[in-house]
Amino acid sequence: MKQAPVKVNWIDRAVQVYNYHVSQVKDDPDWTLEKTANSLNRSIGSVSQDMLIANWCKTHEKRLRKFRSMKDALEFIRDKKRENLQEINL
């Protein structure tokens, strides 16, 4: 079994959780977000937020690292998603 991520700052933790989850899915296609949450002793919601942040780091890491908190980064992501939806609906 793989070792769970080491506790670090919120953005690095999000990337580690993402990498851990992806690795587990590669080893076991039936692996779920719930299993990741349980193995890390965290809630599904917090793991889901980490996954969202890690995915956004692929294209916006420099911007996300400027935020002091995870809450601020999540607000940025949600705002960007809303903007994208508004553009699509125009």
C-alpha cells in the first residue's frame, strides 16, 4: 500500500492528495474519492476541494500560489467557473 501524503501547506497538500488519488486509481480502477478520503482520514468534501485545486494548478498554479488561504483560492476558482459559464451562455 502507498504511503499517505505528508502534511504541508494547503496547495502542496492538494497536489499530493491528487497524485495519491490518481496513483490509487491506476492500481485499482474501482478506487473512489471516498476511499481516498477514508485512507487519509479526511472528509470527502475536503479531498474534493484538494482535487479541484490540484486540477486548477495545472493551468493556474502561479496565480493560486499568490492566495494566502485555500478559501481564497476556492473563491477564485468558483468565480472563474462562473465567468466561463456566463461566456458560454452569451
